[in-house]
Amino acid sequence: MKNKLIKSILILVIICSGITLAYAWGSWGHKHITRSAVFALPEGMIKFYYNHIDFITEGAVVPDLRKYVINDKVEG
């Protein structure tokens, strides 16, 4: 009984940890999604955004930097 309870709690902890990690993609995820979004734009827009893709990609993480690095309370 005790062994089964411990296994159940461990499985629950692993599942909950996996869910939180799935939502926390960090700066890599922001950059990757932003870069992919530029390539998904219509023909009329892609030329301008493609020419500025590096600036846009690096700027995708600025809100997170403000929120976590300088503890900006307004950003949340």
C-alpha cells in the first residue's frame, strides 16, 4: 500500500513537472517562433520583415528580459 502511494505521488509530480516545462519555452522558443512567423507571412509583407528578421528575432525576448532580469512589475 505504501509503495503504491509513493509511486502514485511520484508519477503525479513527474506529470506536473512536465506540464510546466512544456509551457516554459524561454528565449529559444520566442526566437524560434518569431523567426518562423516571418516565413509564414503573405508575399506582400515577407520582403520587409525578412530584411529585418534579425532585429525582430532578437526583440522577441525583450518583454521576458524586462520581466525577469530587471523585475519590471508592469510587464506581467
